[in-house]
Amino acid sequence: MPSLATVYEPYFPIGAAVEPQTLLSQGNLLAAQVNSLVAENAMKWERIHPRPGDDPSSYDFTGADAIVEFARAHGMRLRGHTFVWHNQVPPWVFQDSSGQASKTDVLQRMRGHMSALLAHFRGEVYCWDVVNEAVTDTGEWRADSPWFRAAGADDDGDGVPDYIVQAFEHARATAPGVKLFYNDYNIEGGAKLDRVVSLVKALRGRGVVDGVGIQGHWSLYGPGPELVRSAIERLAALDVEVQVTELDLSVYRPGDSSSLAELSPGLAAEQASRYASYFKVFRDEAEARRLTAVTFWGIADDHTWLDSFPVTGRKDWPLLFDTHHRPKSAFRAVAQW
């Protein structure tokens, strides 16, 4: 069986999202197939900084450090994910004794958290998703985010919520050698892509962003490969790196709440064809020096977030290896084009 990391070495690193427990259950497969890792949850705020304060007892690096050690032992690159996101943040970040904490206090906590992680993972993490999913599908700033509610005012008048700008500026000042990314889903076109383009232009003008992550939580039904190509090229034209950061292909149509008992041969063939068409785009864009990495959100179908979202308990089969870690037809389509 070919190694994806080896096959794609002329193009870009191949990555996978992992949990500490999947390093045990999927370690051999990961070691054989990928040369880059990202923590699926272990570096998110609720896992790594669950308690108030900035003293060492407030942090729990156990799970994240296991991923660092695995990456180091196998010569893998490591992405950091994520500092500022509206989910998986402890309520204390936005609270004080009177209720809602002030903008000043929230931003101070954000900077302290970022400084601690940037220092702890210095020399191990080559890039960070600094801000994740700050834009709605209709191209507005995500007003329901606790970050926006606490620090979303645009006091400097640059058109970008202050918490986003200050997060990127602090990351740049604290870790000037680390690549800084904005990361989001459904940014292949439309008003959401327009907003992300304007955001990146503003951050690029300040010299504080290096790349954009197109998550790639797609399905057998879209988006079309040429739409993906167009988005990569439009973002790369802003003089930033573009990476696909969270790739998986659900076998369900968006909005479908039905459930399948198994992955049929027909659906497996459709998935293989769709993966093949995307990776043709990825190779083309890598050769044009516009795409610099592709990371799957997992490695095999025995562990995927899509088994609990959007329909809890519904089995999905979005990755290149099956639940027994055997290569699917999708793997062969990607590895042996």
C-alpha cells in the first residue's frame, strides 16, 4: 500500500487531525500515511486551559503534549488549532463578578492564553489557526460569538472586529517566526468568501496574517471542484498561503437526516470519484504554488466527528480508510491517480 505522505511529497504535506486516544488506536496507520498532524480538540481552550488564571495549574497540556511527542518521534509537522473560536471556550473567559467581563479583561485573558500556548509549543508548532469561524454563511460577522459580544466593536474603524485584529497582532508580536492563519468553512464562494477576502486584506495590510485555511468539510454533493479551485486562486491572489485544513467527505446530502446501515459500493465509488476530482485541483494548485498543505479531519472511519454531527449517533464514512483501517476505493483514487 503506498504512503500518501510519500506520494504527495512533490506537492504538499498530508496531515490528519488526531486525539490522544487515536494515537494509540490509529498510530501505525498515521505513521505510515501522513507527515503532518493537528490536534482535533486537545489544543482548544476548554481542554488546555479549563481553569481561570494564567499560572501553570490553570493549564492542562497532557493531551496536547502527547500529540507533540508523537509528531516529533515520527518527524511530522504540527499545526496549532485554535486560539479564538466561539465554541469550546470555558464561560469564565467572558465573566467577572458582575456578569459580563469588560472588553479589556477579555482581551487580556485572550493574550495571556495565547502567550502561554505560543511559549509552550515554541519550536514544535509551525503554524496556528489564530481565529476560527468568525464569519456567518451569509457573510456577516458572527454576532452570536462570545468573542464578538465581548470585544467585537470596531474601535479602530478598519472594518474588522477588534478581537480578531488584536489576536493576530499579539500572535505576530509574540511568535514572529510562526505562520498565522485564518480558518473557516463554506468559504468556497458567495458572500462568505467575499467577507473573508476583505478580512484577509485588512490583516495583510497590517502584516499579521500568512495564510487562510479552507476547512473542506464537504460531501458527495458539493461543492464542485472548480468552485474550490476558484476559491484557492482568489485567496492566494492576496499573497497568502492557502491550505485545506479539515478535509472529509460526508456521504449524506446537507440537510438530510436519514441514516444508512452501511457504505454501499455505489456510494463508495461516488466518494472515490469526488476525492479524485478534488485532489486533481489540489495538485494543480500546488504546482502553481498556491496550495501548501492538505489535512484530513481524521484518518479512518472508526473515528470521525461526523458520527455525532449533524445527526447524533448516525454513522458516516467520510475518510480514506474504513473502520478496520483498510484502504477504501477513495484512498486508491487519491494515491494512484
